[in-house]
Amino acid sequence: MSILVTNYSIHKEITQEFLEIYRSIIREKMKIDPLAEKDKIKNWDMVFPTLFEKYQKYIKKTSKIAKKLQLIRELGEKYQFFISHQVIFENDKWKIVPRKKKIHQLGTIYTPSEISHFIIRWIFQLINENSYQVKVNWKIADLACGPGQFLIDWIELGSSIRLPQPLSLFGYDNDPIAIQIAALGSFPDLYIAQKDSLFDGALEQRNQFDIIVGNPPYIKSSAIDDDYWNKLKLKFKSAYHKFDLSVVFLEKSLCLLKPGGIAGFIISNKWLTSKYGMKIRDLLLSSTKILAIIDVSQISIFSNVSTYPVIIFFQKRAKIPSKQQKSDIEMKSLVRLYHIEKITDLEKILTGKIKGFSIQQHFFHFTPHHSIITNFSINEHELLSHFWNLPQDSFFFLNDPKSPYTLRKGIHTGNCKNKLIVNEIHNSEFDNLEIKPLITSRLKIERYKISWQGLWIRYNKSLIDKSKGDYGSLREPWIFEANPKICIKLFGIRIQAAIDFFRYYTNNSVILLLRKDQNPAFHTNSKKFYHLKEHSEMHSFKAIFSHIEEEFYYILGILNSNLISSYYRIMYRHTHVRGNYLQYYIKDLGKIPIILPTKHNFKIIRDIAQLTRRIVKLHESFLANRVEIEKEEKILNKKIDSLYGFNSSYLQKQID
Ligand SMILES: C[S@@+](CC[C@H](N)C(=O)[O-])C[C@H]1O[C@@H](n2cnc3c(N)ncnc32)[C@H](O)[C@@H]1O
């Protein structure tokens, strides 16, 4: 017989046991057929049934529930090992090796008991705290129960807690062997059935369960069978883009939960921020209260696979609220966030030693594509909460339809860059009105300062000849001709903005901030600007500033401040990073809240405008003194913090 080896040390004991069984199967077979050893797959396939029979006998024999549960759990672990490994014949040796592909196709990675225990105990705590309505006839389900890890835990832990009785446990899985293991205990209130939980008729009726727990299968779109993939696409909203199967299980759980029902899952974190997770995020955000998210991605929970899981708990809302109600509820709904790096920290969460922090569920409506971002520090969280709690009528967003401002992108040179941009012009061209001085982010915008570096653009539409496949856009001329305007760099560690009085043209590495009434059409096309005109009273900068320039200085000071740069960074660093730099998108810059003048703050707003003007002048001066500029900026930052009512000693460090 060849030598049997395995290089897989994590499951040493199980490997050993499997090798022994494998050997004995071969020995038995070889008594009848000397060539039986060669039939490696058939022999391997017999290992688990042999083990199953052995366990079945043990379980039948024992009358102790705890012992039964322990044996079922053990067999479940061994089954996981069996399906995730195979025997191969290599270099004259038999080897037991992992079958990664198989695991990825089946999504069969069972949950370690530390995790399933935690999820169940957390739910028990919630019930004990009475924040969940106490009732009888509870129905608890795991829609992808495998060999029943969560259900076994429920039975085991349930005996130590007073739960309203009766309750019934339901476990479904499409793997017939896993189901047989889960059913081995023959417990009276445990119903186990082999089902495709996503399509089974009995699970079509909504609102069936009070609690749903589990570890939904993570199977990538590319690993799902084509026909099945099409069926999922037709039936589930969450089957969107390159979805993974676990998001469909989330949607199914949401349908099956009773209003007020609670779910607790360990699940990959991918859908929280990926494009494909957009639909399921929207579903969860609108129809559930997300109770807690525990980031356990730093812990290697599942050996053998690289996944980044989170534990999430949510409660289905009682009924779909109206849009206004929804936003009110979400403002009040707090999601508890935790980050842990050791599995033992789960216990500390339960005992309150690790507290995590709360974030308004509403926040996720402001994040890009409603991403559910969870990794904030306490300081960052404090800053965000502060912004969310600004009184509604104390500020406006730059891109609010009623805002007096608009943000625009500069010229898109497309594939005509060489035709449009020129480094130098001939004497004869000096009088050509179509040639304009050009500024780019690199040439040159800094905080508070623009300096033209001798670049020109031919502002002539006919140079972009679409019939020859040219593309690009010169944009409307008024956005460059407006005076003044603010130019903002597209990339940077922080927001870098400068005021322009010279009517520079810019390319699209620059975002322009303009007043809507600088557009000549504003004065003729009143219909288009209906909102602005009607609500022109909303902002009363005109009442406190004698000149439009001052208003621009005020906005410039705000944009360049530490406070606003930190806010933008915290909100968008997860999704808007290119290299080390953040990208500044119009839609997100547009969400920066600008404080409106009131009779209490108008003096400080005027101060901010004047100080910013002074800083701009200091930058322009040939005798610019860095120390003096820094001193003035410090004062400006303090004034802006105080205008926003924020005490931000830590901000400076973050930005430096
Ligand atoms: C990640 S395992 C979790 C098993 C168990 N709940 C645990 O936590 O250990 C996912 C399970 O989903 C099952 N599964 C995959 N697709 C399924 C489907 N359409 N219906 C029911 N179960 C499914 C797999 O067989 C596997 O047992």
C-alpha cells in the first residue's frame, strides 16, 4: 500500500481519524480485490458514511441531551472536513488536500461555535432586556442550517435562559447529508428539512418567523450555475449586478421575518460597500432597524478561506413607513458598531466591557451608494454626529436646489488634448479671442492661491470634430468668465481651493464653484431658476456682505478649513481614494453644509470672510511669510470650528 500523508495540520486529529478509516476501507476492499487501492475517489467517498454510522449509533445510545449535542457538533465538523478535502495520488503517495473550488461552489463553511454562541446569546440578551416583545409560540429558523450548528446552540443555551414556551426551531438546507446530521438528535421541537430555501413553496409565505439566524452561503456570481443565476435574477431584487448568494439569503430572511422579528447573521462584509450590495443595502436600510454590526474581519474565523466577515443584527420594521416617517425614524435609529480583533472580545461585548459606538442609521443615506461603512474611530464618529445634529435651518448644502451656488467641472479635452492645449502662442495669436489662459490642478492651484503657468487653451468648438471621432466638451463659457469664482482641486490629501478674479479657464481636473446668478441666463430664463428666485430669502449673505467677493471669501475659508476637510475625509475615504489622494466629486462637495448667517453669528461669518481675504492676500504677496500665514490660519480654523459649534483639537493632527 502507498504511504498516506497530509500536509494539512489545522485539523490534525480529524485528518488522522480520516486516514485510519480510509486505510481500513482499502484494507477491507483489498481482501476481495487487490487493485481496490487504486480507486481513490470511491474509497474516499465511503469514509464519511462509515463515520456517520458510527456517530448515529453513539447518539442513539446516549440519553443525555448535552452529549447528543456535542456528538452532532463533532460530526458536523467532520463532515465539513470531508467535503472540503479530497485524496490525491502524487509522487507515489496518497495525500489529503483541501478542495478550495468545491467550498466556493457550495458556500459550505460552517460556523465556529464561538460565533454561533455569541449570535444566540446576543439575541437572548435582547429578549431578556425586554426590548423585544415577549410572546409564546416563537418560531426560530436557520435557512441554511448545514449540520445544524445554530440550532444545536439554541437548544443548548436555551436551557440556561428562561424563554417563553413553547418554541419551535426550523432548519433547512439543500445538502441532504448535512440535513441528516442536523436531524440525528431527534429533538421534539426541532424540524429539519431538505429544501432550497430560496425557492421552496413552503417558504413562499411571508412573515413566518420571529427569529432567523445563521451563516448564509457566500457564493460568488461566477460560481453560481447559469440557470439558477437567471432564476435568482428574476425573483430577487438583491440579485443585482455581480451579487453573491448571501445577499439573496438576506432578502429571503427579510421576507420570512415577522414584523418586529430579529435576525442575526455572520456574513461576508463585501455587500456592505460593493456595487452589487446596493439593492440589499437599500432594502435593509428602508425596512429594518439595523441593531448592531460587529466587524470581525480582522479575526481569521474560517480556516482555509479568506473571507472578511461581519456579524449583523437587524429587526424588521413593523410596517413600511411613509417617506417622512422613514427619515424621522432613521434619524432616531442608532446602529451600534463594534470592531474587535480577538474572538474573546465577543464575550466583552456581551458583558458590556467593549461598548462600541452608535451611529445614526440615517447616516448611510449620505454615504456613496448608501455604503454601510463601519470603521470609524470614536473621534471621527463624534465629528460626524456633530454635523448630523446641526439644526436643519442653520445651514444649506452647496448643491441644494435652493442653494445660490452651483458646482461645475472644467473643460473635458477628451481625445483632443493636443489640439486644444498649447504651451506657447505666437505673437500673431495674441489678439485671438479664442485663446484663453488655462489652469489645471497641477498648473497650478494651491490652497488660497492660483498661479498661471503659461498654459493656454483654444476655446473653439469646431476643433472637436465629432464626425472624425473627436470627443470632449468645452463647457459653457460663463463658468470660466464668472468673476470671482472658486477653483477646487480634483485630488488631494485635503480640500484645496483658491479664489480666481482673472477669469481663468480650467480643465476638468478643477471643480468650479459659482453663484447661479453669475450665469447670464439667470436673468433671462427665470423659469429655469424658479427655485432659486422663489427662495432667494433663504440665504441672506446679501444682508451681511456689501460685495459678492466677501461671500466667496467666506465660502473659500470654509472649504479650506480643517473641519470641512476632515468631514469630507471621514465620509468618503473608504470609496474615493486614488493612491494616497482623495477625489473630490461634485455630488459630495455639494453635500458640504454651509452655515447661514443669523443675527447671532453674522459677526463671526464676516470675520471669517475678512480673515480668509487676508490669508489670500498674504499668499499673493511677494513677502509671504509662512509663519504669519500659519498663525492666521490657526485663528481662522478656530473661528470656523466655533461657527459650526465644534471643538476639534484632534483635527489638526489628523490633517497634518
Ligand atoms: C456557510 S454554510 C452555513 C451552515 C450552518 N448554518 C453553519 O453556520 O455552520 C451555508 C449552507 O448553505 C447551504 N445552502 C446553499 N445554498 C442553499 C439553498 N439554496 N438553500 C438551502 N441551503 C443552501 C449549504 O449547503 C451550506 O450548508
